[in-house]
Amino acid sequence: MGIFDLNIVQNTEREDNKFRAFALSRRCPRPLQDAFARCNGASSIRGVHPRVQSSAKHAGNPSMMDKQSRLFAPVEIRGVRIRNRIVVSPMAQYSAVDGFATDWHFAHFAKFAMGGAGIVFTEATKVERRGLGTVGDMGIWKDEHIEPLRRISRFVREQGAVPAMQLNHAGRKAGTYKPWDGFGPLDRSVPVEGEEHWPVIGPSAVQYLEGWPLPREMTRADIEEVKANWVKAAERALKAGFDILEVHGAHGYLIHEFLSPASNKRTDEYGGSLANRMRFPLEITEAVRRVWPDDKPLFFRVSAVDEGGWTLDDTVVLSRELKALGVDVIDCSASGISIRSPTASRVAPKLGFQVPYAERVRKDAGIMTMAVGLIVHPRQAQEILEKGQADLIAVGREILYDPFWPAHAARALGEDADFRTLPVQYGWWLDRRRKTGYVEE
């Protein structure tokens, strides 16, 4: 055996020992831990080691091997440490029964945590029954909803990700068909899950679209009741084990309806001026922050611009006010007040089309932001962070297509030569294959 071959074997032995220690440090079943602890000996690999092949471009600059990409740099917000900057964006599944999370939801969220994401958000979870967008929305308006959600949050955390919940109320967009069933207002003469249809409320009696239900303008009593239900939902989310909470103030739902002049025609202290239109969202946020622990982050999703008169300048003003109330991150999306979301339209937007919103809010409001909207490539995500355009990267449809997007991104960025982004039950086997000399194409 030559000196070079001997070095390869010695390197492999060291890597085996490192991976074994890594496996023991991860949460995995005791039999697996025992198996790793008993494992000894090294692979007798001859030839060029895959690590050498994959890092040839860094030859002569060993420090490059240890340089961590911005996308995979951990970040701590309040008392919550997040392993990387990748966030699974809230995405509706329409698979709940009377608001209860099902086995579908468990499998849905579990695979994202296993795939290496830093934060895994639930879909928009409704704070009261009349806030349902459609049949199948997840809910947290009663205590019985807590236990199935706790099972999800526990598993997500065990995989090293941070479990997060987005809270929402559909407002005037309540009572729609599932998108794959046609999208549009439900036939309100037919019972839903054995119950009567929920009433449709909003800031003003203004329809979402032609043919949709005319919402009843909310009274002061309605406003106080809805605020109280947001608080109760936040308290339940805490009991269900979630570490991050997001207030959904975008996409034409209730909070956005108060913000936008297209849907808010009120003449009292909740309508008219920008300050008045912000009042309800700020009161909701303040009430939620009051019961959400100081060591846990609070996010706010906003439509940074909409087609009804809400502007990016308005969003900056709102973001400053939200920051003062204890919001930590502004999740910058767009539109939805009188159209469907841009990514649901038939006109293809550009990659990262909403990133400039996150950049502007971050700069002018002095608050952390999350970029979202057709962020599909690892290097694209990395560049957004390196340019200082956002602090977190939310991935939606692309992670539906590839639940292991974070792990694949780590490989693409040279961040994970030995598959440590994956659970040890997967990573160990893939690393063993790597050590045989297998080269990924």
C-alpha cells in the first residue's frame, strides 16, 4: 500500500469515528445508538477519496473546506436557535377534519423536518370556525385540537427543526371550494361536515369577488371577540409545543382586509387613514405578543403590496409599528386582496419576484425579514442572504416537489460532504456509499 492509499484509509477511519460520534449525538432509537457504539474498523478504500474529488476546486485553499455558507449558518432569535436559514412556508393542504390535523399532516410536516429545514411552519391554522377558508382547513379554535398538533411539533423538534405555527382568519374569503375542486364560493345551502355554514364577516360589507358572499361588517363586539380568539389560539399553540408563531396578515384574509383600502370602507377608528386601518392588525399583534413567551419569536406575514391600494411604503410604516410591539420577523409576500395569489395565477412570475419587498422592509424598517416567492435554487437562496436582502428564506412549492431540498442544497453548496443534514438513519447509509468511492453525477 502506498503512502497516498494509507492516508485515504486513515482519513476514512477518522471520518467513521466522527460520524459515529455524530450519530450518538442525534436523537435516534437506543438500538441504533448501541449499534453505532459497537461499530469499529474502517473501510479499506483505495484510490481517490470522494471528499478529495468533490473539493478539488478548493485545492490550495484548505480554509474553503470549513467556510460555512450563509444559508446554513445557524441563527438565534430570542431564545430559539435555528439550525439554518431555510423555512418551510405555510402551505394549505385542505386535509383536516373539523379543524383536526390528520395523519396526512403528520407525514407532510415530518418529511420536511427530516429533510433538514430549519423551521417548519404549519399551514394557516384558523383561530375560529367562522375564520375557515374552506372545508379541510386546520384549526386551533378548541382545546381538542391541541393533542394531534403536539404529536407533530414533538416529532419536528426531535429531527432538529423548529416547529412553527401560522395563525389565520379568512374573513370575507371564508367558505370556498378546495382549489382542485374549482375554487369559488361554496354552495351555502349544503351542510358542511354535518354543520351549518359559518357566517362571513369582514371590516366592511364588500365582496371579495363577484358572486362571493357579502360579508357582514364587523361590530365592535365582533372585533373584541375575534381578538380574544386570536389570544386563545396563541395559548393553545404554546400548549401544542410550537416555538415560533406567525400572524397571517396577507393574501386578502381578515387582517389584510383591514389594512387595504380596497376592502376597508369603515368610517370609525378602524377605517379611513393608514393609522386607523392598521389599528386592528396592531391590536391583534399586541394581544398575541402579550401571551406569547418573551423567549419565543413572533413573525408577521404581510402582503407588501396589493392590487387595491396598499403600498410598499405602507408596509414599511406597518413593519416599524410591529417591531415596536415585539414582532421579530416580517414575512414579505404580496397581493391577494382581489385576485388569487401571484403563484396561483397562469402568468409565470420571475424567480424571487418578491425578494425586493423583503430587502426594502429590512433596510427601512430595521427588522429581520423572510423572503418568499419562487426561491427554488440553492445558490439563488444563498445570494439573497449574502446580498443582505433577507435574513431567512421561505421555500414553498419547491419543497413540496423535493422535501429534502435543504439536504440537497447543502450538498450543492459544498456544505455537507458526509450527509449530516439528514437523519442519521439515512445519512449513515449514504455516507457509507460515499466511502466506497461512489461519485454523484
